[in-house]
Amino acid sequence: MEKLAPRLEDYLETIYLLEKKNGVARVKEIAQERNVRMSAVTEVLKKLSERGFVHYEPYGYVKTTEKGKDYAEKIYRKHKVIIDFMKTVLQLPEKTAEKEGCLLEHHLSPKTVERIKKLTDFFKKKKLQEEFKKEL
């Protein structure tokens, strides 16, 4: 599968989440979520559209294609696994976990993410986070 740059992945994930919430995404909503200008969103949407990840027409709605949805779901899954790991195992505050997890999600392989998930699940199952928390 084609690999997107981290910035494009972030936008695709944002579009996917807005689409899940509202059925479609709008340029204005994407701009608000990403805290950028609408012109920056339009530039990214053109790139994602050209590469077949979204359907986008100026002044219209934005929807992920099947390819875009599959890609976004994988990124979002990575995101959730890494955030859960950082909060559960590393005992980081939510804001830190979100910020740093977002940086990591673009660079870890699926195999690494799966192992992180297994470790997090092990911690939860064995209630090791309480023991670990005492050590901090």
C-alpha cells in the first residue's frame, strides 16, 4: 500500500473521524480540527484526491474513498493503541500521550504496534499498571 507523509496521514485521519461523526467532512470543520486555514486544507485535499484517498470538489463535501477509509482506519487503530500504551503502561497524562502518540503513530510498523498492544493488554490483565505506578 502507498505510504503517505505524516502530515497527509493526519489530515486523512481527521477527515475519517469527522466522517464517522457527521457522515461527511467539510473544509471548514477540517480546518477547525487541524487548527489551520481553509486554504491549507484545500491544498492537502487536492493531494489526497489526486492520489485516490478522498472524493473532494471545491465548495463541496469531503468523503474518503474505500482506499482512504482503509488507510485511515489503520492509522486510527495505531493511534488508539499507542495512546492506550502511553497512558496505561507509561502512566503519561492524556495530553502528553495524545501529543507524543500522534508523532509516533506515523513511524511504527504494524508488527511493532501489535506488540505494543499485546504488552498493554498484558499490563491491563495483570493489573501491573498499579505496581508500576507505585514505582514512579
